[in-house]
Amino acid sequence: MTLSSNKVLTFSKGQGNAELLQQGWSLLEEDVSLPVAVLSRSALQNNLSWMKNYAQQTGVRLAPHGKTSMAPALFAMQLEAGSWAMSLATAPQVVAAARSGIKRILMANQLVGKRNMQLIAEQIRSGLEFFCFVDSIANAEALNAFFSAQNLQLNLLLEMGVPQGRCGVRSVEQANALCQQINALPALDLRGIAFYEGVIHGPDAPARISEFVSGIRTLALSWREQKRFADDEIILTGAGSAWYDIVAEQMDPTNLPDDMAVVIRPGCYLIHDTGIYQDAQAEVKARSRMACDIKGDLISSLQVWAYVQSIPEPGMAVIGLGKRDAAFDAGLPTPVLHHRPGDASPSAVPSHWKLTRIMDQHAMLQVNPKDELTVGDILCFSTSHPCLTMDKWRYLGIVDDDYCVRQLIETCF
């Protein structure tokens, strides 16, 4: 089967119907053109279960950030596992998710510009429950003018930020002024407060994040008493994939009024990795007793498979894998499995094998000159920062534990 896209997958067993997918396309038997990116079905299920348990134990709701995968099939898995909504970053991303059937979306960003507002208005008319962030009076007034003319109400979450961070007002005084202006604009409903703590760095980051989140909780409770929010459920939302434990602890949803909900937006837990998010999760487990009490842990589900393309000199193998295939911004891909076609199963790679350089379509693997490696061997790599591997593939396979493709999913980057 051939899928025409920016990445072409060629399968040897004919058309991609359900019957043939049940039969599976084997990576080990070379039914699939390499390089290819796939996701482990069992790892995905593990990660869905772990984060669902965490949310239930802490009382938070999940609105996973869909920009990581931009894969509607994965969005559906997350919603089926209990997620309250999906988060997206841009108006076109929102449209792609809404057209796939997502009914509630947080746009974790400001909605700016006429055409972007038109795109969102079309989706609201079609039944989408939509929220976006706002951090300026200018943006609030522009949104009010547009949505008033459309005879639509827009749900807003006022975004709090930090100096030298990303978006968001920088002080309580600015927040109060913006809140007052939103309350005076008829097409806008202030539904809560949003933030992103991941821009806070340094050795004292945990303490600074705790203080930041605690301050937002206090402000939200004060505004609730002053009736500054619209007459509906009040949303408090933050947390990426690194500090969600601190957000959950400081927001303390089990001790909030019934009309307030804490929503966290981790994007990478479903895919996970063996790099920066593996490290971040280890720090979560080191900080959070709750996370430690949940059985198991998040595991990397993303694999990139490629051939040994050439061994032009002793100690170096050229792999048919490059910047066009896998993320390299947060560390080079890591070889984890070695398979020689004809063998029964792959084996773990020696610990000294590592990529030293990556180009557009090639990567250089450092090995020992006497290692048993030959052209045509297959290597499986794990990666760091899943967002920037996922966005290189129009289609990915979901594989079973025998490395057979059982499902094809499409991305919408």
C-alpha cells in the first residue's frame, strides 16, 4: 500500500483495509518502507491509564495539548480515556480538531486577527464549546467588536504570565484592569484564569512555580467572591508536561468551591520520550508522593525505524535516518533495538552505540569496528521531544508488541 504524503509508506500486502490491518504489516519482515515512525499500542494504553489515574487521584481534569501529535485518532483515545477537552495552539489546529469531532477545545493562546476569528466563529456556530486566552485590553476590544457583529458569545480565560516569560499579564494590577474591561464588553464571557508555568526556569523553579500558582488560586477565589466571572463553571487551567504535579498540589482542587474546576494541559504524556520529558517525569516522581503511589509510570511510545545504509569506514555506520525524520533539537535519537532481517526478533543494542551527527537524510552511528553490524540491518530509535518528530510524518503506524502495524493514523500539521 502506498500513502501519498510528505512521507510515503509502502506496504507489501495490498490495500489498507481492516482485514489486512488485522493481518498486520511487519517491520521485522520488511513489509514497510523505512525509515518509518510508529507508535507502540501497549505504550499508548499504559500512558493513557497512568495519566487518567493521576487526574482522578488529584481531582484535576485533563485537556491534553493536541499540538504534540495533531492526530485526531489520538485525540479520540484521550477523550475516550476521560479527558474533559483538548487544548490546541492556533485557529487552524482548532478547526482540524473540531472537524474530527472534538466538541470542547481550549485554545491555549490568544485569538488575534480577522481570519482567525472567522475560523473560530464558524466552529462555534457548528456547536463547538470554545475557550481562548486573553492578556490585553486591545485584544479583548477587538474580540468583542468581531463577535458582537457575529451575534456570538466568546468564552475567555484571562492569562497570567511572568516577567521574561511568554504571554500573559505581568501583575495583579494589570489583571484587575483587564478583568474589569472584559466584564464591560457584552460579547465576552470571562470563564476563568489561565497560565503556563513552564517558562519559569532555574534551580529555584519549583518554589517560584508554587508561589506563582498559589497566587493565581488566591486571585481566582477573590474574583469569584466579587462575581467577576460569568455565571457558569469557573476554569483554572495551567500545567504543561513538566510541572503538572505542582500545579495540581497548589491549586488543590479538592478544596475549591463546587463551581470551580482545575484543568491541566500536559501535551507529551501520551507519546512521552527517552529525553527531556523522561527527565521531567523523573522529577515529578521525585517531588510527588501522589505520582509515586500510582502503579507504573509513563513510557516512550514513539519509535523510528531505519536501515543501516552504509559502513564506509571502521567504527562508523551511516543510518538512513535524518533531520527530515526525527527530532534533533533536544538530543539526537537513541538507538535501542537492532534487527537483522531473517532473525526471529530484535535485540537490545550495545550501550556504546550512539549517534554522533545528523544530516537531512543520514545519521552517523558510532560503533566498534568489530561489532556485528552490516548494511541492511534495521535499527529502532527512541527520541527526545516528541512534538518535533510527530510533525514530520503525515501518517504513522500503531504497532503491536510484535512490531506489526495494526492501525494507521493521520496527522494534521
